[in-house]
Amino acid sequence: MGASALPIIIFSAIFGVVGIVLPIIAPKGPNRGIVQCVLILTAATCWLFWLCCYMAQMNPLIGPKLHQNTILIMAREWGNPLPDMDGFVPEHPSEH
């Protein structure tokens, strides 16, 4: 599973509008420089945070912890029975 270009393009465009276009059209006044700085920093940090979260999903550090019976049932139902467990019949989870 790899990254798709569409979400990266869409979110980069959204944060680009916030960080590039909005500071240009910020209202004139004594605090215009501060407003521009806030908009640019907000867009940059939010985009970076979003990008890190998006990329972390590409290769998660931890995966789901499944019971062995669950793995065997999933493999059988999806048509991929595990070759070394052909004779194994998983017990029903409610029998524990």
C-alpha cells in the first residue's frame, strides 16, 4: 500500500491557500504582519502534521493482534488456507 498523489495534492493546495494566498489578502492595519506570520506558520505546521500522520499510515509500527483461531478462520474464508494447518479445525471462540 503506497501513498496516493490525490490527497497530497488536495491538502497541499488547501494549506497553500491558507499559507500563501490569505497572507497576501490580509487586511491592512497595524497587526497585518502578525496576521500574515500567523497564517503562514499555521499553514506550514498543520500541513507538516497532516503529512506526518498520512505517511505514518504507509508503514505502521504496530499491527493488529489477532488470536491464532481468528487468523486461521480469516485465511480459510478468504480462500487462502495455510498449507501447514490443513487438518486443523479452529475451536469456536465462545468455547473458551
